[in-house]
Amino acid sequence: MSGPLQIGLLVFPRVTQLDLTGPAQVFSSLPDVNVHLVWKRIEPVPSDSVIMLTPTVTFADCPQLDVICVPGGYGTDELMLDEEVLAFLRRQERGATYVTSVCTGSLVLGAAGLLQGYRAATHWTAVDALPFFGASVSRERVCIDRNRMTGGGITAGIDFALTLVSMLRGRAAAEMIQLRMEYNPAPPFEAGSPDTAPAAIVAAMKERVAPAQARRLEFVRKAVGQQG
Amino acid sequence: MSGPLQIGLLVFPRVTQLDLTGPAQVFSSLPDVNVHLVWKRIEPVPSDSVIMLTPTVTFADCPQLDVICVPGGYGTDELMLDEEVLAFLRRQERGATYVTSVCTGSLVLGAAGLLQGYRAATHWTAVDALPFFGASVSRERVCIDRNRMTGGGITAGIDFALTLVSMLRGRAAAEMIQLRMEYNPAPPFEAGSPDTAPAAIVAAMKERVAPAQARRLEFVRKAVGQQG
């Protein structure tokens, strides 16, 4: 590769901001990299929470990326039906070294037709949506299948980004960033996965997310219909 | 406590954005909470990387916070000498339930005189600065001493925030958020601490950060001088 690495993270309304800001912190720590925040227009976009995200480049002005990454969040529902977004992803895919996602971002890759025949990861509450797009479900935290790299839910973005850095620039580059970020995590509880969390917590979370899951599947079905 | 929990995260130029966005994601997942991004003025502030951060409230308009949190980053050098910032922190401290920081944010609490006689954590490259402010060094990832809660470097902010949520709202509330964020981390390498990283990586990082460490200590000494 000649010139700086070009990495683009998709920004969109109601993105789960940590899906994007975690990898952005990792990638920005590389020397010789341009990290772009890409959206239709250059105007601040509300995330899922208090953080506003300001895109740095529009779809039209975005250079060919070496890495395109789609973060997740409730806003992915609408993206699955957004032809402008899907066309941008398909166009970038043709020249990208890696086509990637964090969390429910993989469903947008799926809606763009870019996971047909691939294994992929997503947020644990969204795994039932992947097969609609011809993808097989991986429960790995970071799933690599050829040049598709998809992360699990939200915080998996940090593990995903460090893994990707090691593939692009070598293990030492990733270890330097991990050390700088003091990433030796120590979760205070054992509740990070439905396999380890207390049963009552899993049940309560399943009940809480059920409406969002139902809404998501409606959008998935419409997206599959659009694909014809 | 009556009414929503008021949590304020300090925004400033060259903040390490993940120090702030990690805890912001955790706190925003609570029901019945107002998360504020606080700075002198309401205008977008450049972080250490591609992310611009848009404050939601000024120092002047900020309500009394239940939790004040100072994230870290290279910009903390200037904050240690910024009387407007230090006065804001001292004013908030008087009514806050918890006075907190992530990474080198603890040095700003120290410069405000708020860690005198407390144990505190900070980024592993900054531990030598804490004693100048009368604090004793903790190498815990999340250090709790009375109502001071200070996290280690960058990614420690997520562990810090989950721990704080458990103290404010109970363990189940923290576990729900941990499950939603799928926070069962799996770092790809063992390089997250100077105690575990390969020696060559630690040596290379120490060499890289030496100029920033020297600069930091100059600011620390000036801040101690200002305190008289």
C-alpha cells in the first residue's frame, strides 16, 4: 500500500456512538492513517446518546477507502432501506481491502448484499437477522471471513479494531496501541454475554429489547424485498 | 436522590475522546439520567483524534452535578493551569456525590486541590505526577477512596463507569448495561499493561511518550506553584 491508510467509519443518525468512537480511537493511534467520518452531508449527526458526531467527508467526496466500517445502533433499521447508503457501501467494497462492521452494522452490509455467503457477527440480540441476508451466524467476538471482518455488540469494536490493525500493520503496531490505551479490561461483573450474565438479567434485557427486535425484523424483511 | 441523576463529563481541547465516550455510553444507558458535556462555551471542541465533541452546557449554566467526571488526554496539561476550569471543579465538588476522573483527568482534579490525601489512579505513564498533588498512587484499574473514584488509562473508563453505576443504582442496573454493551472483552493480545506487554513494546512506548511525560511534569510543577 502506498500513501496513508484510508479508513472510513460510517456516521448516521442514532448510531451507537461507542461502536464508532472505540474503533476511531484505535485507528487514530496509528501513524500514517487518515480516519474519515463519512455521511451524506457534512453536518452534525445525533448519535444514540449525548454525543453529536460531525462527519468529515461526504459520500460524494470520500476517497476510495482501504477499510470501510459500519457501526451499529438503532439507526441501522433505516439504513437497511436507504439506497444512497447501500450504493455507497457497494461502490467502496469494490476497492476496499477490508469491508467491516461493529454490532448491528453487519445488517447494513447484509442489506447491501455484501454478506451473501459469508460468516458474520452482530449484536447478540440481532443474530436472527443475519440469515435473511444470506450470511451465516458467527458467535465469535470478531469474525473474519476472507476480507469481511465483523464485530459483535458495541464494546467488541475495540477488539475488532485492534485485530484489524494487527492484520494491516502487524502485531507490534496493535500491541503498542493496546498498551497506550491501557486495554487490560476488568469488567466489574460477569454480565457481558447472555451466556454468562445472571438469568434474571438476561430475561429482563430480552423483554426490554423485544419491541426493537420486532421493529428490526420488519426492516430486514423490507430490505430483502428491495433486493428483489 | 430525587429527580434524574445529573452526570457531567468535562469536554476540553485534545481530550482523549474514548476517555469520555466510553463512560458516556454507559451513563446514557441508565434510565432517569441527564448526561451533560460541560465546557466554557457551547462550541465544538476538537478531541485528540477525528472526533469533534459538542458541549451541551457551559460552566455558567451547568446545574449542580451528582457526578463530575474529568477525562484525560494531552489537553490536561493546559487544564492544570486553567483557573476557570479548576474553579468550576471546586464549586461542583462541594455538592457532588462523586468526584471522578478517567486516565490523566485525575491530574486536573489534583491541580484543583481535590485529591489531597486521597489515593488515585491515572494512566500508567502519569503515575509519577500524582504525588505532587498530595495524592498517593493506586495501580488499581478503578480506585475508590471515599467519594473520589478515579480510573486508569483510556479504556479503564468503561470499567470505571460500570462500577459507578453499580454504586449509584445497584448491581443489576450495571449488569443490564454490561449485557447490552456486550462487554465481555477479549483483547487479541496481552499488551494492555506495562506488566503484561512484551518488553520491547513497553520500551518502545516509553521512548515514544518520554517528551509528553517531560512536558506534563513541567505543567504539574507550575500547577503546584499556582496552588502556593
